Amino acid sequence: MKRLAIVRQKYNPAGGAERIVSAILRQLRGGGGLRPLLITRNWEAVDGIEAARVKPFYLGSVWRDWGFARAARRAWREAGADLVQSHERIPGCDIFRAGDGVHAAWLEARLEGKTWLARLATFCNPYHHYMLRTERAMFLHPSLRAVICNSELVRNDVTRRFGVPAARCEVIYNGVDSAFFHPREARRTRAELRERYGIEQDAPVLVYVGSGFERKGVAQALNAIAAHPSVLLVVVGGDKKLARYRRLAETLGIGGRVRFVGPQRDVRGFYGMADGFILPTLYEPFGSVVAEAMACGLPVLTSARCGGAELLEEGETGWVAPALDAGHWQRNVASWLASRGRWSEMGDRARARVEALSEESMVAQMLALYRRLLSEREGRR
């Protein structure tokens, strides 16, 4: 049986990459014709899955990632892995799953419109230099045989920036559990949650879900509703600079129309209490929250730098705007409001679009890729 090494440095229960890895491991544990080895620094135990825990000493983020990459390469060589799929930027892997997108593209998006001081601070950050250098080395490494991209957005970034042939970039969208994220379950507590947070039952509500408020555009979401006095915004998630966003809401005169509810273990009820989902992200390779919101029957407003925007039909299941175009965002909120009579129909169409994006389908596509690469390698021997 062929040996598949899967590399992910650490486990975050709320992380999208961790959910993907867990889905792969569950499938392989039940068969799949491959013997998996999880190479990690820190991960919860998975019954029936062998794990190599590598924990080299480090001080600082550059040393942490460099040390883990060295240890991971040593681990997969010692294990005699036939195929290596990395979820970290490690030169020498066979497959890279670009779940976090392209670091160079993220930096470019982050610095757009920033002051020279902010640009200088980024330039002086050694971690960004390490990431850019390592990312390029990985994409240009002769061992790299495939890149799993979770959107066309990411595939285009990879091919344009690094010259990786499009044929080696497989677009496999993140899976979503449409049975778990179901309108019926999501709306079960709609009235209760609206009452808890002081929101009238017939008020138009947009919901945002996610941490990292700067990258995911909470400031833009606040600006977007400022011109529409009837609209409320529910912000689900945490950020170290939460106070800054509270102050911005007050400055915009919308403090009474925004609810910061913090991180939530189960976000379904918050999708269900809303009438639309908003994610004005600066850069989001896919955005599983987009698929979750659609599965829960919500029209979506997101940015052109969100891979999940590829799932939308403009004006029918949602609206797309440039991340930093405040006027466009306000117009899209106006379009969403004007479509109130069609929200239910739009939600049904949105759900229908993502029902085929199951975790089972996602893993099946990955397994097919593994088998093809292994077969090609056997054919060359």
C-alpha cells in the first residue's frame, strides 16, 4: 500500500485547512487504498491514523516555520513516503494545497492604499521576506507535481506569478456540509436571537462571520451599511483590535445598528437570524463562510478578491464589488435591500449552487489526483 504523507504544522479547531485535512484522514481511515502519515507539530489524536509529531525548538515565527519545514522533510524521507501533500510552504513536496492562497498576492492586496509608513513596516518584517522566498522556492522546485487550488482566483495567481502550468493546478473547491448548514436548522433560533440582541423581527440584517477584521473587511462592511439607516449588521468573530471597530461604528453614527457578538462555537443561528451575508475581504482564497451562508439560504455580498465569489450569479444569488470601492459596496447593499421580495428565492438558488460541494466530493477529487500522480510515477519507472 502506498504511503501518503500529509503535512500541516498545527491544529486550530476553527481552521479551514484543518477541516480539510481531517476530512481526508477520515476517508483514508476507512480505506482509500493509501496509508496516511500525518506530519505535524501539534494536532489532536486521530484514531487509526499514524502521526509523526515534530517539535523542533524555535524563537520567533521565521525560526518556527523554517525549523518545522526541515523536520517535516526529514520525517517524510525517513518514512519512505510515496507522495507528500503539504499544507505549508515547504520546497520539495509533491503536492501543495494552496488553501491560504498566495502570500505575495495577499501582501499586494493588503498594501493597496496604505501609507508609506505601513509599507515600510511590512518591508522590514523578516517573516514576509521568509514567506516570499520560501513560497517562490516551493513553486519552482522540480519535485512539485501538482497544486490544489480552492478557487480559480488562486490558480490564476499561481500561474501568473510563478509560471506553474495551469494543467498542474487542480481547482477543488472546499466542501460544505449542506445537511449541517441547512436553512431549517439555521432559522430555528431566528426569533430568539433577534430578541436577545435587540433586533426587530422584520429589520433587514446582514451578518459577517470571521476573525481577522482588517483582512476580511469589517471596516468596509460598516461603511457599506452607513448609508442605509434601516440595515443592521451582526459581526460574528473576534479581533485583537475590536475596540477600533467599535469606535469606527460610533464615528459613522451606526453604533446602535451594529452588534459585535464575538466568536461563536456554532454560527448557524447567526446565519439564520440574518437576511444576507457580507464579506468585503481584501483577500480570501475561497472563504468557506461564503459557502456556509449560501447553504443556509442567504444571498451573499463579497469582494472580487474572494474565491467564493466564483459561486455567485450577480443579482441572483449575490453581488460582487472591488474590495476597496466604498461607493460600490453601498450600491450593492442598496441592490440587496431593493431585492427584499426575492430574498427567499435568491437563498434557494444560493443553496442549490453549493449542494454539490460536499466534503465527500472534495475528498474524492483529491484521492483521484493522488492515484493519477502515483500511476504516472509508476509509469516512468
